[in-house]
Amino acid sequence: MVWLDFKNRLKEIIRNKNKLINLSCNEFKEKYSGSVLGTFWAIIAPIILAFSIKIVFTNIFGVRIKDFFLFIVSGIFPWIFFSESIIGALNSFYTKKILLKQISLLPELIPFSSVLSTFFNFLITLAIIMPLFVWINYKNIAVFLLLPFYIF
């Protein structure tokens, strides 16, 4: 019984995919509209975080791992995607409550649009970081080319 209800809700979401994409695009544009660097800020902030972690762990704690920066970046970008998705989905009901009252909209579209917006951001960072991975570690290029399959 619950499975049928889930299937019906999923069909409703698929029928409203245009609304979902529009909500996601609007949220993505809204997120970086006030920033001087715009979408580029989504890449700069994690890289600054990765460099600061690298400096702390290599200089202060003395960690000696080959290509430590790649090791950090390969964990930070998916973690930022995951954490921003969860936080954005939870906050979306509060920030978009007026939208829910004014427009006849499936309530599920609100958190999905937030997660999809964060996913757009993740794809942009992945598209920029992948060539860096290949450039730094050209010997293991097959592993990096298979990375999108592991993620999805």
C-alpha cells in the first residue's frame, strides 16, 4: 500500500519536472546573485578550505601523503554537496513557505529543487576539478575517467 503511494507521488514529481527545473535554476541564480564572483565562488571556497587543511596537516601535523591535495579535494567536494543538500532541503520549507501557500505546488518539489540546485553546483565544480586531477596524476587517468560512474 505504501509502495503504491510512493509510486504515485514519484509520478507526480516526474509530471512536474518543468516546475522542478525552474525552481532549481531560480534557486541556483539566487544563491550567487549578490556575490561579486558569482558561481566562481562555489569553486574558490572549497579550494581555500582544502589548501588550509593541507597546510595544517602537512606543516603542523607532518602528514606525508603523495598528492595530499587531491586526497583532500576528492573528499571535500562530495562532502560539501552532501551537507549543502541536507541543509538546503531542511531550510527550504521555512524559506519557501510563502511559495507553498501562494502556488499549488507539490511540497516535495521544494526540497528536491534545493538538492538539484546544489547538484548543479557540484557538477560545475566536478567539471573544473576533473582536469586538475588528470593533470596532477596522469598515470591513473582511467580511475579519474570512471569517477562520474562511481558518483552517480
